Amino acid sequence: MITRQRLAAGVCALLAALTAGIAFPTGAVADETAEQAAPKVELVLDVSGSMRARDIDGGSRMSAAKQAFNEVLDATPEEVQLGIRTLGANYRGNDRKTGCKDTAQLYPVGTLNRTEAKTAVATLTPTGWTPIGPALLKAADDLDGGNGTRRIVLISDGEDTCQPLDPCEVAREIAAKGIGLTIDTLGLVPDAKTRDQLSCIADATGGTYTSIQHKEELTDRVGQLVERAADPVVTPVAVEGATACTSAPTLKSGLYTDREEFGQHRYYRVDVKPGQELRASVSVAADREVNPDYGVLLRAVTVHGREIVRGEAAGNGRTDVVSTGLRYPKAESDDENAPAETVCLQVSNSFSAASGVKTTPGMPVELTVDVVDGPDQASDVASFGLGRGWWLLGALVLTGFLAGALWGWVSRLRIAVWRTN
């Protein structure tokens, strides 16, 4: 009993120390992001013939979409530039080649005139084919330019009918451009094939998929996605890593995106001055079917290839993203004119593609780089990341030990008195 009480006191002290270390970290705050352009959203609506089906709260899928659009247009934040694109809205014939070109911008992306946008939506009638892939390519062009949030919201009730242009591959190509565009998908009363395709499109760009069965669900979800575009975000910068440190691009503090093929190495350079600390993290997303048992490695090495520190993580097929990170504090120098050290960050992966899965473009890589003022004791942080917290940790552990010993002594005294009486 006495041993348990002492152990409990020590654990409490350790938890308090770790909590204090998290709550009061040393170092500098990351740089603030530059002012961004207005967020842009394009709603891409499927107006194919299947939208006539009357299976959403007793009405047609098209009427549910129109009602949702009207309510969302009324609630769209003023700062959001919104546009509407259709697919399958104009061609009624049976020529596949013509039907697969049937996508048009119903309302251009820009400052919203709610009356004009509602009037345009009111004219829509379910008509033709389902060219999702071509519509996504055009929508990406509609949102091109600027550094603000860019989001496509795709609402469809069926699979793409314009194969072999696979819309999932189209989404991967859009993501590979590194323009920071997200595609969210909503399936209206979807079957299994539609659900799988729309989920794949969303996953390829870091978006979300939602299955819709009722009018209110559609209105609420589209409204949430449009409002989300107005939230301030850090837009990642596209960068292309090199196959060797000597030719790698030099990065400053910020968020970057790249693509890495299966089993590939990518190098990036970062300059670290004496007294600064490099903090880096990387995430690699499996945006397609991969074999289980994989890993990601992030190494900080010198320009001559000597390893400084590393971070690594492994997966077993249950997660879509694997992340790891590292910290490297460079000691102060007595020479005020001491040059910065060039550190090479090497990103490697051990993913392998499942049978029949395309290996290009490479998988999405998100790299965060932060160079901040280093702590007083660089070696402590390099090993454990606690910095000055070691003093607090030692004091609290000692306090916990003394408190446990005192409590044990009091308990023994009480038991001795009880036995005597």
C-alpha cells in the first residue's frame, strides 16, 4: 500500500512536469503568414438525367440540390468568391464524345450577386451525361490564380460516364500541381461504386466525402464547406525536391508540398545559424491503394552526408497518412560572424503500390520547416526536447519523492499507533 502511494505521488509529479513543459515551451513563435487573397469556391453540380430520380424526401434530387443552393447562396460569407459549374446540363443526345464535353460555368467565380446566381440555378433541368473528370479539370482552371483558399464542392449522384478519363486520376493530377486546391464530394443517395469513386476524388486532394440522403443534410453540408473556405489557413507552397543534397532547393520557415514516388528520396536544404534550432516535420499520404507495412524517414544530414538526427514512423495499412519530425539545435558561437550551417533534409518512404495501381504522379508530401531561436542548452533539447523544463522536472520529481516518503512515514506511524491501541 505504501509503495503504491509513493508511486502515485511520483507519477503525478512527472505528469505535472510534462504538462508544464508543453504549456510553456521555449523558443520563438513561427512567422505570421502573409495577407492572402479572397477565398474561392466553385460548386460543381451534376445535372445528368439521373438527377430526375425522386428519392430525397419525396422530391427529385434536382429539386433538393436547387433548394440547397438557394439557401447556401443566401448564407455565403461576403469575403468568399463563389462560382457554379454544371456537368451534363446541356446535351440531350446519345453521342458519347459530345456528351463528355458537356460542362459549363453557370456562374463565374467572383463577388456573389445572389439574385443572378439563384436565377441561373432555377433554369437547370436534368439532361445528359456525367463527365465528372472533364468538369473537375475545368473547375481547377476556374479557380486558378491567387494564394487564398481554393475549394471545389462536387455534388453528384452517379459514376463518371466518360471513362477512360478516370476522375480519381484527374484529382491526383490536380493535387500534383501543388496549387493547394481541395475537392470535397457529396454523393446523393449513392450506390457502392459512386461512393468509392467520390471518396477517391476527395482523398486525392485532402478533401472530405459525405453521403447525402435528405435535403437538410445537403444544405447543411454544402453550407459548412463554403463557410470553411472563409477560415484563415496557411497555404502550402509547391516545391520540387532534388535527388541529391547538392542540387536541392533552399527552404525558409514555412509549409511546403511536393510529390514523392514509391521508394524515392527527396532532398531540401535549410540554413541554420548558430544559436538557432531547426524543427521539421513531414507527412506522406497514401492517396491510392498501397501494400501494408510501410514507413517514412526524415533525416537531417550535413552537405557531406553525415547524419545529424533523424525521425521515423511506420504504418501497417490502417492509416492513410504517416508523419514524423525532428529537431536540431545549433550551438551558439563565440564568433559573431560565424556562417550559417547548411542542413539537408532527406525525405524517404518505403511505400509500395498494390497490384494494378499507378505509381505516377507520386504521393503527396507535406513538409513543415521552422527555424527559431534555440534554447540555452541545445544538447538537452536535441535529446529530449525539454530544454529548461529539466530543472522543473527535477524539482517536481524530488518534491514527489519527498511527499511520497513523508506520506509513507505518516501511514506507518498511524498503523503503529493503531496496533498499540
